[in-house]
Amino acid sequence: GNSVTQMEGPVTLSEEAFLTINCTYTATGYPSLFWYVQYPGEGLQLLLKATKADDKGSNKGFEATYRKETTSFHLEKGSVQVSDSAVYFCALSTSSYSGGGADGLTFGKGTHLIIQP
Amino acid sequence: AAGVIQSPRHLIKEKRETATLKCYPIPRHDTVYWYQQGPGQDPQFLISFYEKMQSDKGSIPDRFSAQQFSDYHSELNMSSLELGDSALYFCASSLRRTSLGEQYFGPGTRLTVT
């Protein structure tokens, strides 16, 4: 079956530090990959996505590159801010090739990011 | 831009009662998904619908059922509630013909079973 593994948290950084949150996946075929962010008491927001190998998703200073050879989709940001404090989920979907078109997302366990001023 | 709407936002029920959660997808989206998120957990996929037909099924308990209506809104019906059903329930939506898997989530319904 499909699975997503991401680094355990919490991850605590100082403002303006470099961020990396590791994510690796197991899936049959070529899934689409996503990062979602969840702020306290809120729903999940799509942060970025990549749908094929070597694609780079980017948004709000965050980036992640779909690495098929290492089955990874690590999230990076060059300079974090206090407002980036949230829980980050890596996720995959097989909808693009399953034929069903409405497959549920498989999520990692989430990484709680804490940015200190 | 319009987002996914869920109602109610908070719900308190007693054990063995029933609950109905509603989801209104983003306008023109034709596919809806339901997820359950326990405290400190990742969201778990329950079920999805496309054009009123069940499309994919995850870890939905037999006590739960769901459907999608002709206006694309969806309802999750939960019966014989247990304490362990206390969780955040998210609905997400997508447009099947253009989606490569991305889903857009609503704010969630927080269900508390006492």
C-alpha cells in the first residue's frame, strides 16, 4: 500500500533560519505529491504540489522537488518567520493514474514547526 | 475565492446518538472527500464521491454512511456514536477533470462525543 514518512517533530528554529522537513514515500506508479499546512484550529491548506519527477513546487518561499530516484519530496525554506509556525503534512495521491480519479490522500504523521523570534 | 463550507463547525453529542455533518464543495467542484483527524494525528481518509457515486473508500466504520447530492453537496451520517469518534472531520473537494490529486479542504467540524 501507499505510505508517507516524514520527520518527527517538533522542529524548533530561530527566525530567519533555514528549514528542511524530510518526506519520503512508498507508492505504486507515479503519485502526485503535496505539502499541506495546518495552523492551530484551522483546516488544511494546500501549500505546494508536484505531479511528476523533477517537478519543483513552490509557494510563499517554500519549495519541494519531486525526486523519483530517492522517492522523496523534502520541504525547504531559506528564511523562516514566526508566522510559519504550524503543522506541515506531506501527502500523496494516486488519482492521476488509478483510473478512479477520486482517491483519498495518504498523509504523513505531520511535523510541528515552531519558530522562535 | 469561495472555499469549502462545512456545517456545523462544532457539535456535541452523547454516546449512542446520531450526527449528520454537511459539506458544500467549492463551486463547480464535482468530487468530495471526507477525512477524520484525531487529536495530534494525521487525517485519515474515509470516503469519496464523484457525481453522486461512491468513488473510493478508506477506513470508514460501518456505523458511518455518506452520500453526495445532485447539487454536489455531501452529508456524512454517523450513528451509534462512540467516545472514540470524537475528532475533527474534514471535507475536501476537487474538480475531477483537471485535478491531478490536489484537494481543497474545509475548516472542519469538531465532533465531541460525551
